[in-house]
Amino acid sequence: MNESFSPVIFLYGIAIILAVSKACTLFIWRALPKPRPPLRQEMIAAWRGRKTRIQASDVARPDPQGPASAHRPDVSASEASVADVHGRLT
């Protein structure tokens, strides 16, 4: 048998090469940006968050019964809400 070639050293060398390459691969995969969720899922989550914020703000402050609705009783509810937001009637 040839003494210049040792199968044990060869196997250890292959094992070290595989370990280093796996470590590098895992490091690269960890450093890559994470994939974003699908747009549909993102829109549903945003809508749920918006609904809960709106519901929380509606519960926190009651509907104002101010003089804006007393001046013009023919104003529809949507126009009155727009007027309340902008602070003036159109």
C-alpha cells in the first residue's frame, strides 16, 4: 500500500471543507432579506388595523351634537362629516 496517501486524512479534509462551506451558506442565507408577505395578506392586515383604530377612536369620543347640524338640517350625514373634518360647511 502506498504510504503517501492516507484515506483518514482525506476524509478529515473533506469533512472540514463541507463544514466550512455549510457554515458560509448558512451565514449567507441568514444575511439575505426576508421575503415579504403576499400583497393580499398585507392589505388585509392593514385594513384590520385601520378598522380597530377607527373603532377605538369612535368609542373614545362621542358623536358631537354641535351647532353645525342645527344651522342646516337638510345637510346629509356624509356632507356633515366632511364639514366636521374640515371645520366649515360647504
